[in-house]
Amino acid sequence: MENSALIARIMGPALVIIAAGMLVNFKNCRKLLDEFTSNTALTLAFGLMSIVLGLLVIQFHNVWKLHWSLIITISGWSMLIKGIILNIAPSSLGRWTQIYKKNSALLVVWLILAIAIGIFLAIMGYVA
């Protein structure tokens, strides 16, 4: 459980800060998505970072118990899978981005969900 709290203390505030920043700068966020998808090198670098972060989380927290910390394990595996997909098929990011461009509300919902999960993880990491 010590790893759970430590990772939650890092992942929680990071999610809140990143998602809140994207919401506050929503117009720039949409522009960033366009630029990000048009740069294959950046997409591959993001994929590599996702693989490394996912593997780190999985290495230190691969706990499949029905507990709040399951969010951390699922996040680690999600990062790894996303990284693999971005490195095998970098053009797939463009398809995902088009969904968000067509429906901005979906991106807003996703960002609000990320903030909620981040707050929950921070609370669990620092209080529990």
C-alpha cells in the first residue's frame, strides 16, 4: 500500500494540474492537438514516454484488487497500451484527435473526469 500512496501523490496532482490547464486554455489545447498530430516525431516521443511511464507504474504497482488503488494499476496499463499503439501506428492519434475536434464537449467531459480522478487520487495518497 505504500507504493499506492506514493504513486497517488504524484499522479493525482499531475492529473489535476494538466487537465485544469487544458480546460483553462481550451482554445490553445485544441490548437495543440492539431500540431501534435501533424508531428510524427513528437507523437513517437510521446509514445515512448507513455511506454516508460506505464512500465514504471506496472513494475511498482501491478495490484489487481478491488480497491481504490486499482485506478493506478489500470492507469499504468493504459499508458503502456497507448504508448505501444502510438509507436506502432502513430497516425492513429490523428483519428482520436478528430473525434475530439468534432465534439468539443467530449474533450471537456474527459478533462473534468481526469480532474475528478486526480483529486480522488491526491486525497487517497495524502489522507488515506
